[in-house]
Amino acid sequence: DAGVTQSPTHLIKTRGQHVTLRCSPISGHKSVSWYQQVLGQGPQFIFQYYEKEERGRGNFPDRFSARQFPNYSSELNVNALLLGDSALYLCASSWTGANNEQFFGPGTRLTVL
Amino acid sequence: KNEVEQSPQNLTAQEGEFITINCSYSVGISALHWLQQHPGGGIVSLFMLSSGKKKHGRLIATINIQEKHSSLHITASHPRDSAVYICAVGHNQGGKLIFGQGTELSVKP
């Protein structure tokens, strides 16, 4: 079975642009979470979705948004990019959430110039 | 103060040494996760535990719920164990994961 997949793997954008990152969970998993990992730090929680509903949101500005589709894949959108948005964006899937084992995708490395 | 604290932040060991990484947390949790992250970013789940002790190969994880503390032990360490080890807790409100800052382990041959 395929693991969690994310696309693209790398992305370079300029300030002010917007970006869409995609995540496909493991088959059967209904929960997807998004994390931002700035170089040298641990990941920070951005969003969690379960059964297409937002279950949790971290301390990120409204420029960050996400959604989950009927097939449980997910998109993370970031508008009006800032230099500080440069990071590794990780997606994790699980059956229902943080009470279950988390399976991480390889991440999307976003560079904002 | 971070809700999840790991120690040490960096650790260098000789091959064969017994290694311990500690994690303390201050929030109510549903589960605690130990994760391994290799250069390039990929994260692998090592353990998820809510009580007691789990063992997988040379890795052992323990948790003390009353003391809000967990340890990850590596026996007979090997250079391929070199990675960043991250402790993360599943918050019992909302289900999000809260991560520690990670422990960078380097095992020298």
C-alpha cells in the first residue's frame, strides 16, 4: 500500500504569491493534519481535518487555510506569502487523529524569496 | 516554557553505547509519540504509547503518566541510529500533536 504522499516535493515562490500544497492519506485513513517545520525547530500544528470537517486549528494567521475532500485528500493553501513562511510542510494521516499512530508524508519544502 | 520539553537537545555517542532521550510535558494528553526524522525531512513513527512500556528491536519507550515524563532508550547504538528524535503529545482537547524541539543524535563508529 502507498504511504502518505505529498506534492510538490519542493517549491519556490516569491513574497505575496499564494501556494497550494497537496496531501493524499493512506487508504482508509480519515484524518489529515498539517504541520509547519521551520529549520532547526520541531513541527508546529496548523490544521487537523477529520471526515472533511476542521477539527483543530493552530496559531496561524488567516492566510493559511485548508480543506479535505470526499476522498480524504487535503489541500493546504497559503496566501500572501511571507519570507517567514519558508519551511517544510508536513502532512500526517491517521485513522481518526492524535489518539492513533501518525503516518507522515515526505513533506513539501517551500522557499519564499 | 514549551508544553513539551526534550533533553538533551544534542547527543553524541560512540557505537554500542546505551542512549536515553527524555521528554517532559505539561498538558493533558491522550497519547505520546516518539518520532524519528532523518536529514531531508522524512518522519517515521517509532512508538505511540499512553501507559507503561513498549519495545521494538533495540528501541524501548516508557511513559510515566503521573510524572508527565517519557524516555526513549536505544540499546547497542549504531551509526545508522543517527537522526533527530522527536517527542510529540496528542493533546486531549482537539487531538492535535504538540511537538518537542527534537534531540539530534549522532552515533560515531
